[in-house]
Amino acid sequence: MKPTIRDVARMAEVSISTVSRVMNAPNSVVESKRNRVMEAVERLRYQPNSFARGLIYKKSFTLGLLIPDIENLYFAGVIRGMQDACIKLGYSLMICNTDRDKERLLSYIDNFHEKQVDGIVFASDFLYPEYHDKLVGCRIPFVLVSSHSDEFDIPSVEVDDEAAAYDAVKFLIDLGHKDIGMIGFNHDNSVSGPPRYEGFVRALTESGLQQNIVKSKYASHRFEHAYQAAHELFTDYPELTAVFCVADEFAMGTISYLKDRNILVPGQVSVIGFDNLRMSGMFIPKLTTIAQPIYELGYRAAEKLHELLTTGEVQVLNEKMEHKLIVRESTREK
């Protein structure tokens, strides 16, 4: 039979509450009792019951993660980072895939509330007022990752999307490209779409290439949508010699379209992506891209939520992490 906390207490000749304190706040117990408890734990091979622990401390030691698309490789990195941080901090992790469906997301918040999660990380989606009101009404602390809120003071961690997009387009301009297009996110359902478009506009405007601003098409987060957007872009603007894509998956869709039309990348058209997914270094040609610290974003989001849960506040409300230009094979001088 699996040993219980009562067995440990009996062997160590202490109370059950003393065993609990040794498990969760060892410095609050005198050394002699602490040593007896730890010896009993080792002899019995006792593993603390997380449910019982939750009853004592009124915590589930579980965090929730809401992500919009679990098939997107970007979120695999975020999940890995958050999971590793949870292991370090003593939490379990529950993941829900929302598909950017409002009713589903609201129902998941209810589910998290029923499961008594301690806090939630809300990833890469708009914080609509109904989401905010639901979370606040359920009294669930939460932070945003790869997102932010202009309306509410919610802790967040992300990159500077506008500055990162600017750096990508400026790199193409510095290579000598003047006919530059963009494949971006549909602004109606994207947090990062508008600021990345603004970075595209700023780089072109500063370089006197305002005429290129109209040379942009929009897609809805997937490879096949980017493929179609690339078809529309090059049908309207066949003179383009470079394309800025706001996601690596979009860059891959664009390159696949160009390959099917026997247009060489980077021989005739340079393509730059955004994210630095693992696949970006495996794709042919290897992608030049803007690297987000994807793993670190997930890890930091969990740390930030833990800080909020343990202290009631965070030192840095809206945290920006560094991006980096990674030059590979999909771009060249004009």
C-alpha cells in the first residue's frame, strides 16, 4: 500500500501539520523534527499528495495556458519554455487550444476555474473585454505572452514587433532592394499584425520607398493562406525583388509559390521571415528571419505569473525581450 502522510507523521513522531510544513516550508520547522520527517520520508519512499497539499494551502499548484493554434510550431517553443519553468517552480501545466474561437475560449476559462488553477498565461490573441471580465470575475490572475493590452494594465511579455519588422525590411533595403512587398496577418484577428505592418511602413518611408506600402497582402496564420497571398501579390506586382513575411510559415508558403512558378529564391526574389522556428534552418533555402526568443518567452511568462501569484504584483508590467536578425540563404544583394 502506498504510504500516506499519516504514516510519515507516525514514524517521525510528529503531527501531520508538521510533516506538511516540512514538505512546503522546511525552514519553519526546527531542525530535529525536520530531520526525523525527512528520514521517515526516505525510508517510506513517501511522495506528497498534490491534492492534499492543495487543500492545506488553498492552491492547486497548476497553471493554465490558452493558445490559439497548437499545430503552429511557434507555440511548441512557448509550451516547452513554460513547461520547463513550471517544473522548476513546482507547478503542473494544463494547455487548452482555442482556435481563436470566443465561445470556446470563454468555456476554457470556466474549466480552468472549476479545476482551480492558480493562474493563466494567455498567448498571442486579443484580450477582448469579455475575456478580461471573465478572468477578473473568476478571480484568476493572468499574464499575456506574445501579446499586450492597450486597454487594461495586464502583465505581459513579448518582443517589440514594430521594431523587429522595421529591422527586417531595413535589411532588405540595405541589400539594395527597392521593390519590396509584404505578406502580413489579417489585422482583424492578430495582435502582432498591425505593429509589424507599421514597422514595414516606417522602414519604407524613411528610405523614400513609400510607393511600396500598397504592395502588401494578408493571410490567416497558415502556410496555404500565405501561398495564395503570394499568388495575389506577384500577380499584382510582378516587379517585386523582395518580400517581408510576418511569420516563417508565411515565408515558406511564399517560397513554395515562387518555386512552383520557377522563380528563384534568392536568385530573383529575396524572402525574409519572422520567428526563427526550428524548421527555418531546415527549409530549402534556409530562411533569413527575425528570431524571437520563443522558448524564453514561454519560460518568462511562467516566471512572471509565479511572481504575480506570490507577491500580488510584478516589477515590470510590460516586458520586452530582444529580437535578432538571422541571415541565412533566402536573401541576397540586389
